[in-house]
Amino acid sequence: MKRKKWRLGAMRVLSVIAGLAMALSVLPALASAPAVAVRLAPLAQWQEDARFLADMLQGKEGADKLQALAGVLEVLGKNGFDANRPIGLMCYVGKQGQPLLVGCIPVINLDQLHALAKGWMSEPTQTSDNVYHVKIKDRDV
């Protein structure tokens, strides 16, 4: 009876190892497809939500920070961002298995946005039609 239990346990362990080996062997094939894609609400919605929460917390801790956030979002919406289109984030699996993050930010006027953020955003370089590459604080985006 003990031998059968040991054999079943060994078979389970070997099955798990085989499954992990198969899963890890396909990681390079997945490098071209996003592992995760997230759609975030447009800036206008964030601004509306921040103002609503600030009104709800009126006179309490954090209300002033939410009002400040709403103000920053308003400035971004008036300086190059398209405040009415959603923001996208994607995470790809690199060839070595490392995560690669890609942000999709809707922009109306790239020059205006760069003028606002040139202290922390590099000069945009065009990679293809309507696709630009920038570094934010020395990190690729």
C-alpha cells in the first residue's frame, strides 16, 4: 500500500514538473502578444471622480489632495492630452521572461504636451504612424 502511495506522489510531482517545463517553453512565443492589457478611464472621467470625492470629503483629510489632483488633470487635459479618450497599458513578456510595459496615451498636441513635461519627458521620437517613443525620467515608455 505504501508503494502505491509513493508511486502516485512521484507521478504527481513529475506531472507538475512536466507541466511547468511546457509552460516555460512557450514564453518566447508569447513575447509578441500582450500578457495583460488594461483600459483606464479618460482623464475627464478621472477629473470628475476626483472632484466628486473631494466634495464628499469636504472638510476632512485628503479633500485638498483630491482637489489638487483634479486641477492637475485639468491642466493635462488642456495641454496636449486627449481628455476624452481612454488610456491603455499593456504588459508583454520579453524573450528572457522579463515584463515589458507599454503605455498608450491619447494625445491631441504632442508639442504642447512635451513643452509642459520637458522637465521629466525626453524629446519624442516617431517609431511609426502616430506612434512615438519617449523616456520618462530615463525610463523607456
